[in-house]
Amino acid sequence: MEHFLICANPSCRFVVDLKQARKPIRRSELSLSECPECGSEWLANCPSCAEPLSVTWHGHHAHCAQCHRKFRAAAAA
């Protein structure tokens, strides 16, 4: 089960934490079929290292837990 999704648009990189709901949400249950910020598709893998997306938080910014790259846009939960 995916825990995070990230916008495919490099200038957006909106992050959704699917574990923040009372009950974890499956991607197929997600009512957002595209990024609400820019309309791009979702990625389940890190856009930098292509590993399944796992996120660490530094303040309000998300970083890839694998390659430690910061996603440009502020994260959203």
C-alpha cells in the first residue's frame, strides 16, 4: 500500500500523506485523481531516485527518505 503520493510536476511537487486520515486511504479510494495545485498526475515513486516514495519531514518540507532530496514545494498533509 502506498503511503505518499507526489505531484509529477517539478515546479509543484505537492505531497499527499495517505496515512493522515483516520483510516489509511488507498490510492484507488483517493478522490483527487490529479494534483489539486496544478492538475498534474501523481507519482508513487521519488522523482529523483525512482524508489517507492517514503518521506521524512523537516519542518513543513518533505524530503525523500531514500536519497534525501528536498521536494521544492512546501508539503501538504
